[in-house]
Amino acid sequence: MRYFPSLDAVSTVTLRQHTYDAEFGRSAGARIDIQLKSGTTRPSGSAYEFYQSSPRHVFGGTSGGPLGGRDTRSFFFASLE
């Protein structure tokens, strides 16, 4: 499976090498874990533009927050690039 998340959507990246705990399997090698951001109790977001000398511009942004009122337990986070 190939998935390339937006850089603004990535919270942490962990690289596990060689033999790792049984919860991740029993084989040797490497594993990359990418944890994405999640929604919060307050609305938040960002917008950006990557300008390069070539004619290519990259626009993007993120948005997150609660679904419903302040007492909700459901949140959202979206990223677009």
C-alpha cells in the first residue's frame, strides 16, 4: 500500500530496525510508523504554498476540530495538498 500524506498532516515518524517486539511481528528488517494528526476540541487549521523556481506551485492546507458542540467526543482532521 502506498500512501503519501501531506507533511502538515504528519505528527510523528518512527523507524524500527532489526528485530522488534512480538507485537509488530517476528521477522527481521525495518518498519516505518507514521502517525497522523487528529482533531482537537478547538477549531484549527493552516494554509501554505510551496513556491519553486520551476513553474510548479504546490498549495495545501489542514483543518481540524470537533464535530458538533463543545461536549462532543467526535473530532475531525483533514489535509489537502
